[in-house]
Amino acid sequence: MTDEDDGEERPSGVTPRMLAWSKNSTIYRLSRRMMSERELSDAIKRKAKQKFEDISDDDLQVLANSALEFGRTLGALDDQNYAETKVRSGVRSGRSKRLIQRKLQEKGVDSETASIALEDADDVQAALAYARKRGFGPYRRGEADEKRVTKELSSMARQGFSLEICRRIVGLHRDEAEEMTAAMGFRA
């Protein structure tokens, strides 16, 4: 008998105890914070590998699938809801669409789900939030010399905002910025 035959004939090593651990671990993780499906799957596999010695990759996948199904059944695991929440939070904290898209991809959210969630995101609103947080443009305390403006534009560009939006926000006056935030229904 070869090693290959050995692997095919061996029954799954997943025990009821392992499945119970998977469900409990899912509840624990999802009660602490929102996770994407890939994040939960990766976390379950990583911890199962530590907890259960000599567990096979197939058994790890069975535990991860069990955790995903259980999370969906609870209603606590939904990539669309996760993406929408991350987009709203990202815009409020001053992250560009580009940066949010990249973060969602890193978390395992597929590009179609991320694109749908990003449809209503507004880069101008996010850029205003970023400028307010950093004290740029209309929120700067001192006078703007060329070096300071260049620094502000560079910082905003590194955050993924287009040059057009960066220039627009950095060139605003405080009153204009407050009017824009009020018109968007965004707290200043």
C-alpha cells in the first residue's frame, strides 16, 4: 500500500469535540469583532493547528467550513454587511476609496462585494475628514507656505486621494469646508 492509498482510505479525523470547539471558537471570535469569512476561516485553521496535534489539512478545512456555516447560521458572518460597515467607518475616519478597497481585499472580501459597498462612498467627504484630523487645508492653524502645502498634498495623495481632490480640499477656506460638511450631513 502506498502513501497515496493511505491518505484516501483514512477516514476524517474530525471528532465531535473538534466540531464543538470550532463552534465555540466561532462564537468567541464573532462576539469580539466583526470578521470577513476569510479572516474567520484563517483564524480557525491557525488555532486548530495549534490545539490539535497532527491534524491534516483536510480536517482543518472541515473545521473551517463548519465554523463558516455556523457563523452564517447565527447571522454574524456576512461579507456584504462587513464591507458596508468598513466603508462607512473608513470614510468617516478619512480613508479614500482606493485605500478602503485595498484593505477589504486584504481581509478576503471579493472585489464584486467590495465594489458594491464602495458605490456610495464619497472621496471628498473622506478627504475633508482626513484634512480635519490632520489639521490640513481649511483646518490648519498657521499660514500656508509652499512647503507646508506640498507636505499636505503629499500626505493626502499617499492616502489614495486624487490630486484634484487633494488640491480642492487644501485650497478650501474654513467656511467653505463647514458648508460642505453640513451639506453632506457629515459632522464637523
